[in-house]
Amino acid sequence: MPSEGSNIPTAEEVERSKVFVNFINILFAIVLGQSFVLITSSNQQGGFKELFMNPVANFAPISTLFLSYTLVITSFVGYNSSIKEFPIRYPWRFVIDIIILFTYFALFTATTNFGLVLLLYSVIFFLYFLWNVFRFVEYRSLVDIKGQLLWRTIHCFIFFAVFIIALIVFNTFRSEFIAGMITTLALVVFISYRILKRPTRTHKTPVQNENYNDLA
């Protein structure tokens, strides 16, 4: 465990973080692989192959599936970029990572249930928020980038709130028009979230610190 007030991860923490990341990347591959199984399986087998036989009539669930892939794939890219910037120092984020990956798989299985999909989006962004809270705690002694990490955490909470509101609106009106509007909103949210999560490089992060590079 890092010493109190330590500014950069220790060599042991760096190596442990690499193990965590390798395991999570395997889970990403498994989740995406299982999603392909769902796409090629029939409804009787719990899959969605029939959706693509009539894409016009099934435009809504296909769009939902597209959103799920957008979220998961951009999450994979963003996750690996973030971990390179701020390696995992405590196991908290690793545990949340595992929960998020299970939620991603649940998201794929819920493709035809838009209400459940919205609920899972809300859960996912709440987990993102918790993940960022723990990262902030891990690196709170880095005064020059503490503000940046805090803002990223706040962004997660805002997007979580957006999906909670969208879920309430959908459950209130239950119309295809509302579902379509929320689908469009979700795409905008995903893109905005990834843009806001992009490193600003305003300050030196731990991996840019020459002392850190000696440890890695």
C-alpha cells in the first residue's frame, strides 16, 4: 500500500497494476466475444439474430445494441489510457472494474428491453463515478493535478444524473419517440464523456514524472 502522502506509485504498485489491467483486458475480450455469440444466436437461444433479419422493423433494439458497443469499446480504449496515466494503487478500482465488466455483459443481454438498458446505463455511470472517486483518493496528494481529477469525477456524476433523469422520463411516458430521443441523447453523452475524459496534459501526471519512469 502506498505510504501516506506519496506522490507517485511504487515499483510494486506499478507491477500489481499491470496484473490488474491484464486481467480486466481479458474480461473485455470475453464480454465482447459473448456479445458476438448473442448476435449469432436465435431468440430461442437467448440471442438477437432475428433482429438483423428485419433491420427496419427492429431499428430501435439495433440502435441500442450499437450504443452498447460504442460504450464498451470506447471504455476499453479510455480505460487503458487512464491506467497508463494513473496506475491502480489500491484494489478498490480493480473490484469496480470487474463489476463494470459484468454490467457490460448484462447490457448486451438486455438489448430488447430499453427500460432495463437505461437502468444499466445509470448503474454503469454510477460505477464510473465511484471509480473516479477512488482514483482521486489515490492521487489526492498530487496537488498540481488534483483539480483535474476532481473535475473528471464531477463529470461522471453529472452523466449519471442525466441517465437517472432519462430513466424517469422513459418510465413516465413509455413512447417510441421518447426512446428515440433518449437513444440520441445517450450517443451524445457517450461521445461527450470520452472527450471530457481525454487527458489535458496541462500538468505532469505520474507516468510523465521522471521518477515514475525510473520505477516502471
